Amino acid sequence: MPLAMVENGRKVRLVTINAGCELKGRLSALGLVPGVEIEMIKNPPDGPVIIGIKEGRLILGRGMAQKINVR
């Protein structure tokens, strides 16, 4: 399921990123790699999502969150 569909407060694991090498590299540098646990902090109906990863938080655009598959 895309990260953009995860409910607030739910924890998931990153499975794959359906994007080109440039975006995969940027996300990898931020710690978004397969197997990492992600907590959905805030997922409004429109606009960016806020996720918790390790001890930090990231804000991702909705289009970017659509390309990240989790389970």
C-alpha cells in the first residue's frame, strides 16, 4: 500500500520505492530504505505527510508518499 494511504499513528515497514534513481537516492540519504519502520504522524486529506523515522521526523510531499510502498 502507498505510504500516502496510511492512517495517523500506524507503524509500517518500507517495502519498495517506485521512483527513479535520483529520488531513491535522496530518500535513501534520509534513511528511507527497505525494512525501516515508519510511523505516520500526520496524514491530512491533502498536502504533505509527516512521518517519524528512527528518532527524527520527515515531511514528504503527497506525490512522493504515493511512490513509497509499505506494509
